[in-house]
Amino acid sequence: MNDALAKWTNGLRSAWSESSPMRWAFAYFFFLLTGYYVLRPVRDALGSTQNLQLLFTGTFISMLLLQPLYGALVSRYPRRVFLPVVYAVFIACLLFFYWAFHQPFAWRSGAFFIWVAVFNLFAVSVFWSFMADVFSHAEAKRFYGYIGAGGTLGGFLGPILSRNLVGHVGVANLLLLSAFMLALCIVCIQRLRPWARAREKAETGYQSDTAMGGSVLAGLRLIREQPLLRALAVLMFFGVGVGTLLYNEQAAIARTLFATDAARTEYFSTLDLLINALTLIIQVLLTRGLLQRFGVAPVLMIPAVMVLLGFSVLTASPLPLLVAVVQVMTRAGEFSLLKPARETLYTRVNREARYKAKAAIDTVVYRGGDLTFVWLHKLLVGFGPTAVFGSGVLVAAGLCASAWWVGREQARLAPLAPLASPAVPDHLDEGTT
């Protein structure tokens, strides 16, 4: 273990010293997930006292309404415009909720839950799409593990801040802290632009900083037409399924064990800390080595099989402590292995697929899965936890099958042509373009 840690640390030090875009991407993901994880325990605490079926339905409807707007933004404006705009809108929303949390509005808890769910998917989807613009496939396999660790550190810091500050400054002021983190994300986007432009100039037919054009529904069309994107969409659907079933059971446990929003916030913060600690350990010891040595397909299968085993255990013994253990294991496997492997594949598709199809998968497909499985949970909960987790075994089996499908489709892609990553002059590193 010490040897693996030393090897990972030396690799990070080497990557950090030689790659400016890796440093800015690390910082970008750190600030983004710090901002999100400041909000997540608050969202979970408020949501655990609400009707989750209605909240998930509201989230899905919001996604359906926003996806065409996002598609229009991507189609009509170049990246230098729409990426900062997306984060500026999120900051404005946080300022609005800061005001709303000082008002006696009955709707604020439900609206905040839905907004955080939308924010998480769009903000993280945009991040990884941008990373696929900045880094080549070979660079992604080398750097994504380190970049993911930056996000994990942010995910570790965010719950600590929420847990220790909420009792002193209140919920509303946590929103201001998150808004500040998103403002730092915009700074990182601006600093990464030169490398994205340099790489995209090397792609045949690309004109620097131009809009992509196309229909606002082009993402869904691409998913229908391309086998790899279809497989990724199915993988996302089943991955969401296992997470949603666990989340609903965890919310029921929180309602039973804790009487106040503050106590529930601390409980969910503790779970997030454990998840991100385990994620960081896996990222340090395993992620990069597995991706470079074995490739994407095995890395997709490992967490899928672990989820299947976890649901099998819960079917036999659905104790609250075991639910928490499987929740930590499932989300840590998603963040440390499944997501980096999945995101690596987007470096092998064209720019339109990276932004449009990926956004559709990360938003519409994701929240469609949420909606499907939150109502499935509602149907099954009357039969007890054993019925819920027994059905989860079938969903986890679907996750394993779709992970195998993605591995097969990516193996069928044409071999990568040699493409050097253009060097970015020092003056571009230090200034705006």
C-alpha cells in the first residue's frame, strides 16, 4: 500500500509540474465539488422530509424543459460564451435562494432540492465535456484519475464545511460560500481555454471558438444513431437505478432516526465524508493504474459487480447499518472508477457528441432513471426492504450487462490516430485570449 501511495504521489507530482492544464483542471473540479458538497447535505436533509416521488418528478420535468435551452445555447454560441454563462446563472440562482431562505416561503425546500439536483448534473456534465476538449485520449487516461482526486478533495471539504458551519452561520450563508466556489470555477475555465482551443484546432474541420450549430435535440438523435452512446445511456440508466433505490431507503432511515433538519444535515454530511474518503483511497491506489494497464472495460465492470454483491447482501439482511455501508461502497465505486472510465470514452467522440449527447445522457437519461426508480421504490416499499433490494439485484444485473456492452462498443471504435497535443505558448498560459 505504501508503495502504491508513493507511486501515485510521485505521478501526481510529475503531472503537476509538467502540465499546466492538469493543474487548472484539478483546481476547477476541486472548487466545483466543494461548492456542490456544501449544498448536498442541506438538500438531502430538506428532501428527507418531503415527498421524494414528487420532488424527483419535478426534477425530471425541469430537465425536460432545460435540455432544449441548453442545446440551443450549445448550438448557437461558442464555448467561450456559454461555459461562463452556465456558471453565472448558477451563481445568480444561489443568490436568489439566499434571499428566499430569509423569507417564510413554503415552497423553498422543494424548489431548492430540485434546483440542486439540476445544478449538479449540468455543472458536472459541462465540466467533463470541457475536459474532453482540453485533453487527448492518452492524456485523459493519465490525468483523469488525478483530476478526479481534486474533485474528491472538494467533495471531502464541502461536507466538513457544512457540518461545522451550519450550526453557526445557518443554511442561507452556506449558499453564499457555494456561490464563491462557483466564481472560482469561472476563473479556471478562462485559464483552460487556450489548451482547449489549441487541441481543437488540430481536429479536422474545426474553426476556433465557433458555435457547433445543429438542432437543439441533436443530443438525443446522436444517442439513437451511435451504438457507443446508446450503451452509455443504458449504463447511466441502470447506474441511476441502484443509486435511487439506495437513496430512498437512506432517506427513510434518516426520517426515523433524526428529528431535526440540523441533525439530518450532520448525518448526511457524515455519509458524504465517508464516501469521499473511500473514493480518494481508491483513486490514489487503483484508478490510474487500472485504466492504464487494463483499459476502460474492466474498470467499468469492477464497481458494477460490487454493486450486485452489495444488493445481494441487503436482500438477505436489510439492516440500516448495512444500507449505509452499501451506499458508501456504491457511490465511492461510481466516483472513483465508473465515472472516470466512462468520461474517458468521451475523448474518443466528436465535439458535438461531447457536448450535446453527453449532456442529454447526464441530464435527461439520468433524471429519467431517477423518475422511473423513485416510483418503482414507491410501488415496492409496501412489501418491505427485502422486496426493494431484491428488485435492486435485477437492476444491478442490468448495470453489469450495460457495463459489458459499453466495453464491447468502445473496443469496436477505430484505433486512435496519432495526434500530438499542441503546445500552448507561455504568454497564452498567463494571459487571456
